[in-house]
Amino acid sequence: MTSSNATESTTMPGKLAYLNGKSRFEMNLAEMKSAQMPTGAAAQMKEMGMDTTVAISRPDKKTTCLVYPGMQSYVESPIRDAESARPESDFTIKVTKIGKETLAGHECVKNKVVSTDKEGKTHDSTEWNATDLKNFPIKIETTEAGSSVVMLFKDVSFTKPEAAQFEPPADFTKYDSMMGMMRDQMMKRMGGAGGFAPPGQ
């Protein structure tokens, strides 16, 4: 992601899985590159067990989960982005071929894609569809809130992911807010360090 004035950029690698409208994105904040990240922030996140994060989107349940394996906890909340919860039938897609390019060794058809919802709101993007990967878009360029966003895909697999990947682990503690989770984690740390933890901790 590059800011509108092209002075700041953020790169976040991760692993994405998709199944029947459900998505899962696993990332490690220690791998993020951003001028906005304070020095030592990645190390602090790792110490707290928050460096590895798994974001699970479930439009069928209208919920999202942020899972923190290092803390064996997750935060579940309602989907706030109304667009992501809408069915595909609410949109019309127009694809216009721009040309052909080779990208990362793949022959691609470069397309302009315009998505229009029932209210007439449009969303534009440019996609590079790899002909040897069932026309999968290995590169997508779009603009979000004035910032340029580029998504690059590699090691693409069409193997159907396990459904369990789109559920938070059953033995993890569920929270309804990030604040609640952080409060409990701090209390546990205080108790473990010889501090005073509230009753029940």
C-alpha cells in the first residue's frame, strides 16, 4: 500500500486461503515493512504473543475473527464492512481487456475490471490474469481511500482448503473486544510476575 502522496508505503506478506466465500489471512507482523511502525514495535508484539495474527472473515455468519495463536485467544466481532457481506448477485462485473504481459514467468491477460453495485457505486481495479493458472489474478491494483493498493500472489494452489481453517480453534479463549482481551492478558502477566491479579484470574 502506498499513500496518496507516494511518501509512505507498507508491505505485508501473508498466506491467504479462500473457501465458498470464507477467507483466511495469516500474517506475521515481524515481516511487515512500514515507516510508520515504531522501532521495537515488532519485538514488543512478539513478546506479547501478538506477532502472528490470523484474520478470518465469515460473511455467512456476518462475523470476523482475529486469532492470536501466541495468546491462544481470539476476538470475534460483527463484519463492519457492509460491502463484504453482500452476495455476489448484488454486483455486476465488466471486464475490459487492456493487453498482454508476462509477470513472474506467467503469461497474463491484463484487464480493467469495474464492479457496480445495485446503487450504482463502482469500484475499479486492474488485474493480471495468468493463463496457466486458470486465469487467476496474480496481481491486482486498486485504490482504497486515496491510497494505491497492490496485491501480488505467488505459490498459487487450487487444492481445496480444510473447512476447519475458517474456524477459530475450539480451545482458544473467545473475546468480544480487543480491549477485553488485552486487559485479561495484562492481568495474567501481572499475576505471573508476582503482582496482584483480580479474583478468578
